[in-house]
Amino acid sequence: MSLLSVFAIYMVLGAFAGTLAGLFGIGGGLIIVPVLIFSFGAQGFSLEVAAHMAVGTSLATIVFTSLSSIRSHQGHGAIRWDVFRPMAFGIVAGALIGAWTAALLSGAMLELIIGVFVILVGLKMLFEVNPSPGRNVASKVGLAGAGAGIGWASAIFGIGGGTLTVPYLSWSNVRMQQAVGTSAACGLPIAVAGAVGNAWTGWNEPALPEYSLGYIYLPALIGIILTSVLFARVGANLAHRLNAKALKRVFAILLLVVGLRFLLS
């Protein structure tokens, strides 16, 4: 397969991931990671590094997509910078540790963990499980601690953290619009630290294919970022025209199928 064909495949993946992210209001990483694992397997990459590469590449794409998201939310005044700043300190440390943790896992174990996480997210979406506001915003130390936990988990799963950050902030009595906006801002330090960590931990991995920067596969990164931001806007526009609730249930079932596929394999 030529390099041009590989780019084309990942541009299509970026369009698909961006559309679904905009349509359902979720981070693209939740979609990109499973599809990349399947794609890398189809390309004949070593199964021992395919999951690690999917996570690292996904985090690298989020560096670029989060910048667009931050600008959009900031335009609506929806980012709580007073909450973001202490969380960001914890996020960077947690994401670096998370990248190191993922590197210690075998490819099969990492796929299993990702599969369980995808199933849990699918169940949450299917049954609309959302925490009720139950406390005030934590102290700076508490926010840094929460950020560390969110950064650690996000770097393992290859996501921008919205699946974890939004429920946490909502539980902390942050208005939903601000919870989503602040979560989008938190996605940037998660992605930067996670991508750097994966480039570093995978630097001397002998099983990596050509055009890899550690666990980041550059053709996939470039192809996805070329289309994902544009199509996220397409998905957001479609969300206002379609029955989003019914579509979200279909997507939740799709996540359950994907998660089970990981577990059974």
C-alpha cells in the first residue's frame, strides 16, 4: 500500500471521527483509538505495539483539535480558567505517568483495558447515567489531584478526558456549559503531555513501522487532523437537525459491540 493511499485512508477516518465527535458531543479519541487499532492490525503492524500506537497517535491528534475547541468555547465565555489552572498542573503530571503506565502493559492487556472502558462509556450513554451536582468546587489542591487522576486515565485510553472531566465538574456544581468548555481546555494539556510521553516511551521500540515518532504514527496523525476539525463542525450542524437522542443510543450500542470485540479477541 502506497503512502498516498495510507494518507487517504486516515483522512477518511478523520472525517468519520470528527463528524461523530461533533454529532454526539464526545471527544474524537473515543472513536479514533478503536478504529486505529483495527487499522494498524489490517496494515500488518505488530500486535504488541498496535494499541500503544493507537493511543499515542490519538493523543497527538487531540493537540490540534483541542485548540479549535478551546477557541470556540472561549468565544462563548464557557471556560472556567480558575478551575482549569490548578487542574492543568495535575493533568500534566498524571498524563506523563499514564503514558509510562501504558508502556508497561502488553498490547493485549492495553486492548483489554480499552475495551472495558469503551463498554462502560457505552453503558453510560445508553442509560444516560449522569452524576447529580453534589458538592462545591474543590480547593486548588483538590482540583490538582482530580486533574492528576483524569490525566493518568486519559493518557492510558488515548482520550482528551471529556468523558471523565465533564461528569466530575458537573458533580462539582459547575454549570454544564462551563463544564464542557473547561473540559475542552483540559484536553490540551492531557494531549500534549500524553503525546510527549508516548513519543518518549516508544522511542526505541524495535517493532514500530516506518514514519513513527515513538508510539505516534505520523501518516495517521497528519491524515486525521487534516479532516477531523472540519467535519466536527459538520457533525455539530447535523446534531441540530437529527434525532440526537436516538442516534446517541445507536452509537452507544456500537461502542458496546466494539468493546466486546476487544474483550473477546
